[in-house]
Amino acid sequence: MLLNPTDAAAGPPAIPLAMLGPGQSGVIMNVHGGHGIRRRLSDMGLVPGAQITVMNGAGAGGPLIVGVLETRLMLGRGMAHKILVQPL
């Protein structure tokens, strides 16, 4: 079950993954986009409920290196903006 991002009792509101800084973690709440992007991210383990950590960000316009499960992935900023996370 997904939490409502505006529900104050649920903790901090959901924000785009791209807004987390290096070393910050969050739980994936939702993935915006069409079937293709959701399936591609799901195949990489980026599904609601998964914990994700930003390992490194290459500046404001560069890609993010994230850790999910035992894997490190590189995501473009556009894709990272489609993934909503609740910061931990």
C-alpha cells in the first residue's frame, strides 16, 4: 500500500529522488511515467517499498549513482525526477 505524500502522520512528504543529496536514503513511494519506464525501473529493482541511497551526484545536471539492494545504478536526472521517495 502506498502512503499518501500529503499525510503528515506518514512522515516527510515524498520528493523526487533527484532532490536527495549524496549519502541520503529514502523509500520509493511511486514511479511516474508510462508502462515502459515503470517496467524498466522495476526490472532494475526500483519498485515502491525499496530502499534507495544516493551514492554520488555529478552536479546539478549530471547523472546520479544510486544503490538499491546490492546493486549500484546510474540514473539520468530526468529519470530520477520520476521516482518519488520518502526520505529516511
